[in-house]
Amino acid sequence: MAKRVISLAERRALMLRRNELATLAQLPNWDVFCAVVEEDIESTKRVVMAMAMSPKGISVEQQAYFRGRITGLQAARSIPTNALSKQLTDSSPDEKEVAAE
């Protein structure tokens, strides 16, 4: 798959967005947020297990809802952290990969 060449304006916008996300992970209360998200994920897993073990069971729709909820919570926690690690490693595209405007 060929690499997509982006314009300077697109690159600036992407780097700005990445910096904003990375800033979230550097806030003093970020660890508290991550702990609350982890607790919510574990609580959701317990609810799903209880529903699955009940005589009524759990419907496919409910499974999809809970799976989506867990995935969304994990993304909310990991995206800023990943942006911070990318910012620290400076893995932005080379100047050769950026199209001239």
C-alpha cells in the first residue's frame, strides 16, 4: 500500500491535534481519569458476566452494546497516551513525504 502524501496544511492540523491529545495525557488528573475508566470497564464486564449467567441470558444486541462501550472506553484512555508517545518519539513524516503547497 502506497503512502499517502499530505499537504503542509494537513500536516500542521494533524500535528496540532496530536499535541492537543498529548496534552490531555500530561494533565495532573489523567491518572484519576484512567483509574475511573478501568473501574467502569471492570464493572461493565461484571454486569455482562452476570447477565450471561442468568437464566434469561444476554441478547446479541446487548452484547454488541457492551462490547462497543468497552471499546470506546479503552479508546478514550489510550488515544491521548498514544499521541503522547508519538509526540515523544517524533514519528512525523519526513519533509520528502510532505507535498509542496
